[in-house]
Amino acid sequence: MFKYQDGSDILIGDSVLFENGKTNGIVELIVVSEEEMKNINVNEAGIMVKSQPFGLAYLSEYWLKNDPLLFVSHAPA
């Protein structure tokens, strides 16, 4: 499971910042298993974020280690 820097879990629907806090987005998909990676044709675990102006952006585990997601808020219940 992916976590924010404070140790809390990253959840689908969370509002986040990426690109060193410059770009906002919503967590759309969290990919951790080999089957999930195969289903979306990626070689590494990661997180799919929906963002303007990019649309959907896949952030690999390697990328996230170098530029962690910053938590903004959880999705409304």
C-alpha cells in the first residue's frame, strides 16, 4: 500500500498535489499487484492521478519515491 510522508494511507478519491506541489489531482487508481500491473500494461506499481492539464497520469513507485504525493483532502463521504 502507498502512504503519504506522514504514514497515512493514500486512498482512491484523495485530492493530492504532485510535481513538487505544483499540480493538483485526484487519485483514480492504486496499482500494487502483478495482476493489476498486467491489466493496465505497466511494469511497476504506482498511482493513477486525474489532473488538469494532463488528464490521467501514471506515477510509478520509483517516481513517487523521488517526488511524493502531498495530501490535500480525502474524498467526501
